[in-house]
Amino acid sequence: MIKKILFGFLTLIVISIMSVMLFMNISPQFGELPTGDQLETIQQSPNFNGEVFENLVSTSMDMSLSDVFSILKDYTSGAEDREPSQALPTAFDKSIKTNNDTSAKVTWYGHSAVLLVIDNKKILLDPMLGESSAPVPFLTKRFPYEKPIPINQIDYVDFVVISHDHYDHLDMPTILKLKDNVGHFYTALGVESHLMSWGIPHEKITSLDWWQSSEKMDLMFVATPARHFSGRGLTDRNKTQWASWVIKGKKESIYFSGDGGYADHFQKIGEKYGPFDFAMLECGQYNRRWAQIHMTPEETAQAAVDLRAKKAMPIHWGAFNLSLHSWTDPIERVKVAAEKLGVSLVHPVIGQEFSIMENPSTNWWIFDQ
């Protein structure tokens, strides 16, 4: 009897593992790993050790057994306000009026998704505009918005820039909806393999290693270092690269952090390409147990100083509950840190277009104001 029970239990485990592997192999949202010419290019990168990409500084994501148990405990008994109590305000049909202002314009869609208009060119940065930041929808869900993101109203965009291949930055459903109305894609090295598996022609994609640059339509795109990791499945960790991005127009310099922990790369980027007129900096989903791959709000403010940013906007918050802090902790703490360091901080309503010369700064997340 016991042997039968054990046999049945082991059979169930084997079937479960095989089902998961089959699902990952046949589900297109997992993308595809680089092969052929893409893999040969990766193998020539000074940031690739022959098997995986590496950070510029030692970065560990290993956790002790006690850390794992403490995380599980915190997820069941942590902050009660990790999600908003009501729908978040949006301003998709509004913009700040700026007469005769030809400066760059920004629209933040929540989390790290941003529409940048510079020199009359439209650039979508990490356009995760879907409802779930996971390979299966039930694992995560976007915070409720007063109005849904009008993805069908986004017309032709000149460029899409992808920082790395995590689901909260590279969303297959969004890419499939947009791809026929995109002029060109820029990705970190190796990420192009996912896009190609979703039907985007290779000639429409430029992938760059750290410190490499490309010029198109009088704009310069530079892939710059970040301290993070990559992967969309169980066996592809760090097989593609992660990057931050510098975008330079005729008059303005813009920085987009993507994801990553704090290190001296911000200072190096600031020295080489700064000062920046506007910087979009990760600020959210942090925790002491993964402090090397996500910045705290205080580190976000310091990164703005290192970059020599004239103005900074916190991103990577306001859309998903991917950590253990309250959903307003990022913005509340970064405001305090920015004031102490003399950083000019903007925090627009989701969906509001504004000029980088303006300072949208209403405390829209405080519902009872």
C-alpha cells in the first residue's frame, strides 16, 4: 500500500514537471534564446563569460533557507497596503499646456512604461501596457486605473526601446499589438531573439552591448550598464543582457535606467554622457534580500546626483505589487531623499503628457486630499 502511494506521488511529480516543461516549450510568451549569428555576437561580448552575462560589480542573488522562509512569511503577513484601496487616477486625455515649448515630452503609463517625444520622434520605453506582468495572467495583476491604458490609440511610433527581457518590461501581448506600427526596435544584447520569435523582422531590430551606440533619424541611442539580471523561464537566467539607455537629441539628453541596483556605473554614465536634462530612474519593488538588483528610494535620489540629472522621475512603481513594501512607499521616500540631496523630482499623474521643462508634482496617490 505504501509503495503504491509513493509510486503515485512520484508519478504525479513527474507529470507535473513534464507539464511545466511542455508548457514552457510551446508557449510563445517565453520567447526564444539567441542562436546562430545572435549567439556568436553575444559570445564576443566582454560582458559575457562564455555561459552567461555578468554585472560590472559582484552581484549575488543567492538566498539562505532562512531568507526564503522569511520571504514566505512576509508575503502572508507583510504590509496590508501593498495595493491601492481604489482605482488610481489617470490623465490619458490631458496634457500640460506649453505654448511654443519644443522641449521633449513625456507620458508615464505606470511602472516603467514611458512614451518620450524628442525632436518630434516618438519613443516607447519598456512598453509593458498589459494587465499582467507574468507568463500566466493569474500570477500578477495591474493596479486598477480609473481609465484603462488606451493602447489602441497609440499610433505610429518611431522607436521602441527594451531594457531587458523580464515580463514587467517586455510584454508579448503589448509588442504584438504595437509591432506593425513601430519603425525600429532597440534592445539590450540578445533580447532581439524574443522579438524575432514573435514575428518582428531582424532588420527592424538593433541590439547593443554596453557602451555601444547607434544613430538613427538624428537621434543617438546608447546602451549603458545596469546592475540586474535577465530571464523569462527556468533555465535562461542571464542568457540575454540588461541595460540602461541614453537617448540624445539635437539639444536634449535623456536617461532611462531600466531595472537595477545601485553601483558606480551611474557616476560613470554621468561623466561620459551627462549632464542629463531628464532621467527616469527605477524606484520600487526593492527589498533588503535583493538589495543588489533593485535600488531603494534613497539610492534612486543618489543615482540622480551621480548622473548629474537636472530633473528626475521615479519609475517602476504605481502599477504592480512585486515586492513587500506598501505601494506608496517608493514615492514617499524618494521625495524626502530628493529634497535632502537637492534633486528636482517630478511625479506626474499616470497618462499625463508633460514637457520636461514643467514640474508635474501633485500628490495624486493620496486619495483623501
